[in-house]
Amino acid sequence: MTTAPPLPEGFLWGASTSPHQTEGGNVHSDWWFLENDPNSFVSERSGDATDSYNRYPEDMRLLADAGLTAYRFGIEWARIEPAPGEFMQVELDHYRRMIETAQGLGLTPVVTLHHFTSPAWFAQQGGWLHPDAVDLFARYVEQAATILHDVQWVCTINEPNIIAAMAALMRNMADNSQNTQTDTAVTSLSLPTPDSEIAEILTRAHKRAVGIVHANTPAKAGWTIAGQQLEPTPGNKEIFERTRWEWEDRFLEVARGDDFVGIQAYTSQTVDADGIVAHPAHPDNTLSGWAYRPDALEMALRHAWDITGGTPLLVTENGISTDDDDVRIRYTEAALAGLDNAVSDGLDVRGYLHWSALDNYEWGHWGPTFGLIAVDRTTFERHPKPSLGWLGQHARTGIAQVTS
Ligand code: BGC
């Protein structure tokens, strides 16, 4: 048995979460309203989530004790600005404590400013289509920057391509008045093509946020893109190229010249004459119904590297929803082998943050469990899975791949 050389000094080994999926009681957010609207398509509610608003020190300690060196978490706009222009210093102080707790445990905080959720008031006023949406987001980011003065990594907007696809879904539903008939998870990859107008607005919002982060903090700033790893079927190259541009490349192009781009990869899908093909049922599919494709990570890294022309890459999400932790380890081992291949070929990959630290709220569903740590939904007791210690071993050795 041989081992590959360690990854570069300072490579981040960690796990990721988002506020709405873990904190609980995110009552001022648009998603809270959606979940609690009897006519909405969302089947299960976030409720108390994993109570990480209160239990984040325990979550972080588990990650640090396992040997991980980084934690990606978000700050929640809806808590910080629950009413237009009303900024809650106590919430900023809360997130500042989170940053300091991570740092105190030896975890590099990777802070996300927007992870799918917005304040309900923002959504009710038109959301990203509000004429002042970019200014409103920038006003929030200015406030957020006051607690980021020693943070090294900031993700501005999580998966703008999925936000734009969700916006297209909402528009279609409004047009067809069908909002009771669809049950979809936000990342089900069965969404309509991302809305171009929203994509443009998010691009401007991202650029404003990067400017604010640069002016006020030492952090590297970038956005995180859901990589689809689309593959053409025979004879469909043209529609494949167009679909990939609409879903992914237009967002990666924005990251040219950024400090980094966040890579989020789980699976792969084919494109035929009608567009993206839904995953067929298969015994190996994950609990999200996605194809088991650990090679997705290497594909995503290489594609992002090509399209951005060499923007540094940070894996901000990769993982699998499964109730079999051996499968999680096997999937992640193969994904890390792909990452190692990419690094060996000269790609500048700065870290690997596994999705997710905890079994958390999967946007309308509690069933798909992505976590390195299980959570009892009644007592909120944390139960680390073997995969947490296993990933921690990689972090301790700094080695991505064990080859035989
Ligand atoms: C999102 C996460 C989500 C994960 C798994 C990503 O698209 O950023 O919030 O839980 O995928 O579906």
C-alpha cells in the first residue's frame, strides 16, 4: 500500500452547513413562510432544525476533536435584518461568537452570506426582482462585514444557479396557479432552467458583495456554484453546450478573477434532445434519488478550472445522502481520489469541505441524511458517525488518497 503525497500546506479539511438547515426557528425568513403556508409545495418544515443556533459550540467541538481544520457555516440575513433597515446587533454578536468559537477550536471559519434564504420582507417585496434588490443586499453585507474583520474566507451567495432555477419554478407556478401540486426539493435537479434575469441580478449582487468584503476584511471572496456535471447523449452536443452554459458556465464565468470559486458536486446527469434527463430509478441511487457518482467532484473541479481560466478552487460541498455510513465513506474516498488526481495535474484546490456536518433539514425533507453527525430530532443529541473520524484522519495526515 502506498500513499499519495500530502496536499499543500494549509489545505482546509472541514465540513459545511447552512443557517436555515441547522439553526431552527428561522421565523423571519422567506422559507419559514413557505414551509408554513398550507398551499406551498414544501412537504416538511424546518421547525427547530438541529437547534444549532444554540448548540453550535458542540457541533464545532465535534468537528475539531475529529481533526478537521475548517467549518463552513452561514450567517442569516433574516435574523440580522428581520425588518427592512432594522439591523439586530445581538444577532451580529451571535455570529461573531460563532466565528470566535470556531477560531478558538482551531477551525478556520468559511462564512456564507446568503444560503438560499432571504428575509420574508425582501421576498414579499419581490425578492431579487425588487428594483433595489442589489442595494438592499449590499446594505446587509455592509453590516455583516463589521463582524468579519479577521475572517479569511467568505462565500457571497450559495448556488446562484439553483436560486435562479427556483425563481423560474416559482414564476411557472404563479403563471399556472399550480402551487399545490409539486413536491420538489430545492436541489432535486428537476428544476426548470435558471432564470436569466435573476442570474444577472445575482451577478451584480455578488460583485457588490465582493467589493464590500475586500474593502472591510482580509477575506478571500467568492461564490459557490452547483456543478451539474452534465454529459451529452449522442447527437445532442449543441443542446448540451447550451444547457451547460445556462445552468453552470455563465455563473463560473463570473468567477474569473475572483479569489476563489466554491465547487459543489454530488452527481451527474445526461442531456438529451429535450434537455436534462431525470435520474432513472436505480438501486444505487442516493436517498435524494441522485445517481451514485463520486467522480462528479473531479469532473466539477476540472470543468470549473477550465471555464474560470484558473480561479483557485475550494470544495465547499460534496457528499451523499445515505443511511449507510460505509457507503458515505466509500463515496467520499472515491471523490477524494478524484480531487487528488486534479491536484496532481496542477489544479489549485485550497480545501475540501464535506456536506454536511450534520443530518439537517434538506429543503422540504428530513429523509435525505448527508451528515457526518446524526442528530436525534427530539433530544437534539449528537451522534458522530464513523465517517466523521475517518474524514478527520485525512485531515490529520493531509493525505487525500490511499492507493494500493
Ligand atoms: C445546497 C445545500 C443542500 C445540498 C444537498 C446544495 O445544493 O447548497 O443546501 O442541502 O446541496 O442537497
